[in-house]
Amino acid sequence: MAEKKKRLPVGVENFEQIIKDNFYYVDKTGLISELLLSGRMVNLFTRPRRFGKTLTMSMLEHFFSLEGDHSIFDGLEITKDTKLCEEYMGKYPVIFVSLKGINAAAYKDAFEFAVQIIKRVAGNFQFLLESESLSDYDKSEYRELLDSGMSEAVFCGGLKTLSALLEKHCGEKVILLIDEYDVPLSKAFENGYYDQMVFLIRNLLEQALKTNNSLKFAVMTGCMRISKESIFTGLNNFTTFTITDVDFDEYFGFTDQEVRDLSAYYECTDKYQNIKEWYDGYHFGNVDVYCPWDVVSYLRSLRANKEAVPQNYWVNTSGNAEVKEFIRQSKNATTKHEIERLMAGEIITKTIRPELTYKDMYSSIENIWSVLFTAGYLTHAGQVDAGSYKLRIPNAEIHNIFVMQIKEHFDESILKDGGILSKFCDALLDGNMKYVEEIFDSYLKKTIRIRDTFVKKALKENFYHGILVGILGVKEGWQVSSNKETGEGYGDILIETEDGKTGIIIEMKYADDGNLSGACETALRQIEEKQYDEIFRENGVNRILKYGIACYKKRCRVMLAENR
């Protein structure tokens, strides 16, 4: 009988659930030892989304907490350090709060969400109401934390108050875990109440982390390090571990050996290269890592279908606003050329600002480079000097996200140029190949060119194909088909006019050697040899225009076959 495999934990962020419910766990418990040895009071880990931040926080909660079943750590890396486990495991009250749920269109609603979060966290410690170590006044303070109508003052002091009450009851200082601290700020910026949310979160963190005498130590996570002047005012006991720091570099993301082990366990070693090409390539500190969310998601797909192909799993977890804004602001030739170089797999050197406020993020194209790096859309291939890094696109998945956003931006620009593009379509219908070539050539020159380094060479022409299909979309009434079966093959683009009297066949080629005329002639021969006009003739369309269009970099050539 075949061995029953552990389940793959897609979206499971509770450490105890992963261990007890027989999910596969990539052992990252060594972080606990390194964290304790560092001896730092307040620790912030910034990593892109879907790199295991919440699971790490859950692991810390279950290790240190007085409550719970600590046998879930049996056999894991941390238990090899018996002295450390005897001293710290299960010895502290732990407050674990996630701020990722504070997402609303208005500040009033966001504050209500925030209140509910603190209320739920406080509700985990209702034994305080029966505590003989607390006075009646202490208990009245605790009851305020259970009240949905708490004021902003009570909210901001809530974690500090709860810490003091737990220390009194337990006789030990508190470990505070704050997950996704920057999510409320991101949502507030998107919805227009940023300054109010900055004030709220700053006061919450200041009381919880700076003036909290009941604090043993604290750990926070987020995607970005928000400017110290904005949020972390006066926190001198504060240390940030970013994606450029060597400390803790292997604890977020899967290493290559961990992915090899996963692939072998699930009998998918034949898909290892696919996994590496699509989901590897991030460089944190001195370690190359894969995105855990993607690896686990793809392996789960392979468990159901051995022939499953890699997908953009990461793209579904965000609107990719960072890339969208970057493409939108890439108006000058220099930036467009830099994006094209990145898309070709090349490296760009840029100065990175590790601290930004949300207001600063999109204020300049230079700041957006820093945002893309911090958010995981770019990774570094080495440091040049104190503030500059060599940047590149990490893998095929992120490359595809850039492709999608570039094409989306192009489609939006087409709507603004409807008049001239309608003339393009008229020229196509009239057989005016010179005017067709002129307009298409001009569009290629102002468009960010995608050289598909991450896919097979034969697919380069897909980019140009997509541009042309987008342009043709402005002509209402035309029936435009891509890669439709006809004759003895599949024509690239087939068009039938609204009146059904004219058919247009376009075969596209990418001229690898730069010989545009030769590529056009090849395209026209293919139309004849494969009889792409058969579908039109069967439908009684007698006027058929046959175009060969060849592209190379930002140049094109258009040829029209002679009527036969």
C-alpha cells in the first residue's frame, strides 16, 4: 500500500494546526534560538507577502506561551537545544495580535475593526477576571478592553494595559507579537485617511513598545519598513531585519535544499526545474530562496494532476498596484529602456531607500524602484555601495506579472488613441500597407518592449501579436480571431468585416536575425501553403487581404500579398 503523504498547507498559518493535522512543515524553528541569542528588545521583520510571516509568528506564540501543548515541537530543530527549551519553552504570557484585518473605506469603520481586534485578543485572557493577583481596579481596566465602545485612548493603551495585567497575574513579563503592522496604513493610504491611521498606530506602538515596563521582548512583521519619523518615533530599542540583512535570512522562504526535499517527498522531482524557474530567484541576505506560497500551491496542483503547469499563484494575492503604478509613471525613455532590460533578464543598478512613508511611495519613479524591491517584485543580485543594489526580476512568475501590467497599460492607452487607430484599421482594410506599417511602427517605439527571456524563443512574437490584437479591438463590428483553425493550420489573426464582404489574414513573425523583409515573405508563404484563406472562401468571402507582418525589437515591416 502506498505511503499516505502529509497534506500541503496552502493558506494554513496556525503552527499547531500544521503539526497536529499532519501537514508538511518545513522546519524553521531555528529562528527561535537566533532570536533569543540576539537579545534585542523590539524586532521587526520585513518580507514580501506570502513568505511565511504569520506562520512564523504563530510558531513563536506556541513556543513561548504558558498555554497549549508544547509536544508539537518534538523532533523539530529547536528541541536539540535542550537548555534553551527548558528556560524558555512555555514560560511566558504571549500576546499575539494581527492587524491585517483593519481594512475599511473610512476611518470610522477602520477604527471599529481595530477595536474588535483588540477586544478579541483581550478575550483570550478572561481568566484575569478571576485572578487573585489583580485588584478590582485592575479588573475594571480589563473589562474596558472587552467593550466594543472603547475610546481611542483605551485602544492605544490596550496592549500596554493587557501586558501589565498579565505580568501581575503570571509573575512573568510579556512577549508581544504584532503581525502585519503596516496593513492598516496601506489601506488607509488607499482610502484617504492615512494621517488619522498613522496617528492611531503610532500611539498604539509607542505605548506597547516604548513605555511598556511589562514587556520581555516584542516581534513585529510587515511588508515595508515605514519611515521611523512617521510610525516608530522615539523607539531606540528597535531593530529591523529587512531582505538585505544576513540575520535570519534563511527563515523566511524555502531554500533550494528544502524545495528539493519537498519535490522528492511528493514524487515530483521531474518538476523541480519548473519550480525553480518559476518560484526561485529571491535573494534575502546571503541566501537564495523560493516563495513558499507558490511552491506549496504548485505541488498541490501536481498532486491532483501530474501534468499541471506552473501558474501565477502570487498574483492572486494582490492587485499588484506597485507594478501598475510603476508602468503608469514610466513615461521617459530612460525608464522604459530600464524596464525593457529587466524584462530581458538584465540587471539594473538603483539606489534603494529602505524607509518610506506611504505618501512618499509613488511620489517619484525613483521611490517606486524601492517599493518594487521591498515588495518582492525585484530582488538584488549584489550590493554596489551603502545605498545601491543590482536589481533584477526574480523569476518567471514575477516576469509574467510585469507582462500583464504592461499589456494592461497598453490596452488603456489604446482607448485614448481611438481616432488614429481607427484610421489604422481603415488602412488595413484598404490595403494601404505603408500607412499600416507607419502607425504600427510608431506604437512599437512608444511601447515597453517585452523580450520573453523566461519563455521559449519561438514565443517572442506573442508580445507583438498582443499589441496588434489590442489595436484591432477599437474597430467595432469587426470579428477578430486569434490562432483560429483554418485550412491546414492556425492563422495568427483572422478578421471578417461587419458586412461580411472582406476577410483579412495576418501572419506575424519575429525576425530574430533582423531581416524584416525575409520574415514577411516567410509569413506570406505560410498563409498560402497552409491555405488560411479557406475559411473565408467557404463562407463566400471573395475579397481576402493577406498580410505578413514582421517585428524586430521596436521596428516592423508590413507586406501585402498580391491578389491571386
